[in-house]
Amino acid sequence: MIAFVCINGMIAYAEVELSVRNATSTVTSDGNAEFTLREGTTGVKVVVELSKYSDFSVIDGFGYKTPKSYPTTISMNKSNRVNGTYYWRIFENGTYYYGMDRTVTYGEKEVEPYEPLEDATVFDEVELGVGKTMQLKSVWFRSVNTGNRVVKMIDYPHDNQNDISADVFTPNQSMVVKNDIAYIARGSSGYISGWKTDQTRLWLVRYDLLTGEELPMLWVRAPDPVNGFESGNWMLTYAMNWIKNDDDGTPYFFTICNQSEKRYVTQINLYTLNLDNVSVDTESVTPTLVFQMEDDRSDDRSSARPLDLTVEGSIKSGNFKMYGVDYSHGGALKVNIQGGGKMPVWRWSVSGSKAEKSVSYVDYVKSLDAAESQFNIDEFYSHITPVGNDCFYFHSAPAQTSDPWISPMLYRFVAGSSCEVIGHFGNCESMVTKTFPMPAGVSTFKVEDMQFLAYGQGIDATRGTGVQIVSTPSVTDDFSNHKKVWLLGGDTGLSTNRYQSCQVLYIPDESYSRATVSTGGGRLVMYAGNGGMGVYRVNILSTAIIDSDVFNRDVTASYSGGVIRLGAEVDGIALYNLAGQKLREIKHRASSYAVGSLPAGCYLLSTGSSQAPVKIIIN
């Protein structure tokens, strides 16, 4: 049977094979939903799950009960839902069933159309070399705090709470961009619902980079049953915790397996993904296994499995390095500011089908607390970012609220010995505060010849977190030469979630397939897992001739009789459908443009005077 569901005008298809239980749903006068189960096993926990996706790849809520008798009723309140139609199913004794009423609707059937918001932060101009300045303006912005958050990257089916909290850590923290679409990993960690019920399936959440609109998720298919996600006597432990780009821009991810017969042997699989020809309508892709190895940890049983794995170099070349660090040690490791603990950082130098392994140790981390009292950290939720010359950035969120805030740090890998500490922010609260947990991770990018870093920044208890951009002479320079540039999300903040990631990408205009007329520069793409996401326009200007209206006022548009009429003159227009296909392009200055008859639907209009596309709806 093929099931489908319409979400914001998008259709997600999936095959479903579920038995039907004698269970029905009703919506009460106050808008709450009640699910009546007329059969089941007494004394056994039974769960009702809700999802806007017919294949339940995202669990949007659940309720549970351990009935002493049947029939029984499970209620789920409207206050914990957004309006719309949900699929629902029943879980009992390891088996899923549909109810006889397969959908339930909270409030209005159709949700409100997405409207892009902007980051209200006012950004200063920044000098960019001799005779040039940079300007930054928000294109669109989504966050928990502004109420238009990105999709939750985590859910906990059957956890001991009725409402799935976004304030829960998830290691699925990274993003790649291809052809103006942002792909965010939604892998196996954190008991993600799709993974929990079907370990052949992984998902990428997608967003339109020009508008911020959520697109249908992309299914990453298991490549084969032997060396892929299910392999013989291997128990797959983690898959696609992150998705990243190598130096060539090739998207990749890892899977980690434990061999059941050899407790201290780990299998590491490296996959690449070809997203070049993926469109909004593409439902699934199949990854390519490019490298596989066994890591024998028999001589170092205290070391844990590497979960944050990062490639340095080009995978296609066949010669590259893989750095790995664990995120949780369960008390097996304690690292403190005065030394005395050792957290392993692994590096594999890959040549062809062989990998040479070496290990170094982080035994010193810098607290942002003023007091230099010794502390122990049982768990790290860390990111590692290689930057060449054996150097890497390390930044971690503390696992416990009582743990001190950890400074972003720069280390040099020293094989067989402790990592050399190159730099950290220390107690410099003008650069990074300890007022609130900052998202973990350090990103590096260049605009022309100027080097930048991005990392999470605490703002305050109300606004929560933002993302700080700093300039630096070199990615391997000590932190004393770092200069603050911009704080993304500084006006509203992202969220007050304890656990967030941090990632910033810079994409020059020439890398956009749907780029508007360029004034030089490009776009910054920011993502903080379970917190916020945004795109910012970077313009590079000559200080000799400064156009005070580079970011011109928003342009209003209307359509009638085959003509688009604008509220101001612009240098030209480009008209797209929601699939990103260019329908018309006219390059002359005017305030009205004849584009011919357009079918009813929704269109995006880009102009040289508007930094965000104008949405035109034709009835």
C-alpha cells in the first residue's frame, strides 16, 4: 500500500505495511485528541505515536499508558501540537499497528504558509583589506526564539516524557550545501525515530537556501546488505552522525560498527554522497562506500569509539587523513584544566586501501571560569576541525550544568604524546562569555584573503545563544590576534537549549546556481543544531565609491495581465518556480516587466534591489 501526506504543499511518499488494531481517534471540543484502544495486552506499555510523515520518519509526539484493562484511552493535548493533520500508530511488545482512524487533525487542516523572517541584528561594516569594506544583512532567519524554528533534529519515541523536548542533546549537528539546498544530517544517534524502527534508513532534512523554506526530506538508502548498514555479524552502532564536505566539496559521512565476536574491534566505513543532480522532487539517494577498515582497540580498552570523524584532504585523490574524537566516555576519562586526564584523538593517514593509525592526547582544556580550580569532565560533546599543519580546533559543550564552560581551543597533533596547546580564549570575556552554554564547534572560512572563525557564543539567559564571527591572521595563529566581527542572532538569540552545535559556511556568489546579480561577495549560512539557522548576504564594496543603498528597501510586487509591477525601479528580474527552475530573466532597468501568462501557483522573484526573493502567489 502506498500512503501519502501533504505538508506545506509538499508530498512525502512511503510504503507502509502495518496491521490494523481496533483503535479510533476523536477530537474533543477543546481541540485535544483522544485515542481509544479497544484491544491489547493488559499490564504491557502501549504507545501512540504521531507524525506528519506517513512513514513516521519524524515523530512529532507520543502518549503512553500501561492499561490494567481494555478499552483504554490515551490523550494528547492540542497545546503541544502545531495545527495540521497527523498520522498515528500504536506500538506494543515490539510491534507497530495502525489505528482504524489513521489520521487526526489538530486545529485547521492546513498550516500557515511559511514566511521568511530576518535576523533583526544591525551589523557594522567591516574593513576588508585596503579600499574595501564588507556589509552583512540577514536574508532569512529561523530560531526557537522567533517561533519559526527549523525541524527538530531529535525525538525520543517512548521516552519517559509525553512531550519530546528540543532541549536534549543530539550529535547530528552538521550541514552541507549543494545547488542552493542545505542538507542537515539526521542520523542514527539519539534514538531518532526512523532509525529506531528501520535501520536501513537515514534521512537528510532539506531547506531552500534562498527562502529558508523546508523541503521534503531526502532518504539515504542503505547501499547493500553485506558491507552497508546491516552487515553479517556486525552490529551497526552509529550511522551518519554528521554529514560534511571534504576539501573538494564532496559530501561524506561515516558509519561505526562493533563486531560482536571481538568486543574491542570497531569497523569504520566512509561513504560519499553525490548530490549534484538531486532536485526537490528526488526522494532518495544511495551512498558509495569508498573506504572500510577495522580498528583494533584491544591494547587500549579504555579508549572509546570515535564518533566525530572528519576528513582532511580529498577523498577522490585516495590520499587523505581522518581525525576522530569520541563524544562520551561514561566516566572512563576525566580531563581537567591542570592536566591529569587523557582524551584520545585518533588520526588515520589513508593511502589507497591502507590506513596508518596514530594517536595523540588532549590532557588540558581551558575553562572560561575566572577561578582556576581543578575540575573533572566525565563527558564531552565535542567537535574537531582539522586546519592543516597537524593542527585542529576543539570545542565541546559540557554534559552537566555544573561543569564549567570550555574555551574553544587550538591544538597541534603530536603522535604518541600529548597535543600541543597553541591557543585559547582563556578568561577573555570580551571575546567569548561564560554567561550561558555556547554551541559546540569551530568553523573556518575565508572571504577573499581574510580568514574568519565562527563559534558559539552565550548571550544571556533570555536570548540564549548566538554565533560569533571573528577575524584572524591565520587559522593556526594564537587567539590574541582574533578580532570580533559579527554576532549572528544577537538581537533575539537562537534558543536556550543546553546542547547545540555550531556551523558557518561561506558560499561565494559564483557557487550559486540561482544567484542574483552579484556586487561581489556571497552568503553566510549558519546552523546551530536544535537552535537556529539563517542565511546572510555579504557584499564587498569599494570605499572609494560607497553606495549607501546597496541593501535597497524591500521591493513590493504584483502581477496582472501578464505584467509584473514593482514598487521601485530595479536593474532586472529573474522569476523562479518553487522547484528552483528559472522561468524568466529580464536584464534592463524598469519598474514593470512583461512576463506573459503564468499558471496559478507560487513563484519567487529575485531582483537586483532585494536581498530576499519576493514571493508572488497567482490565484
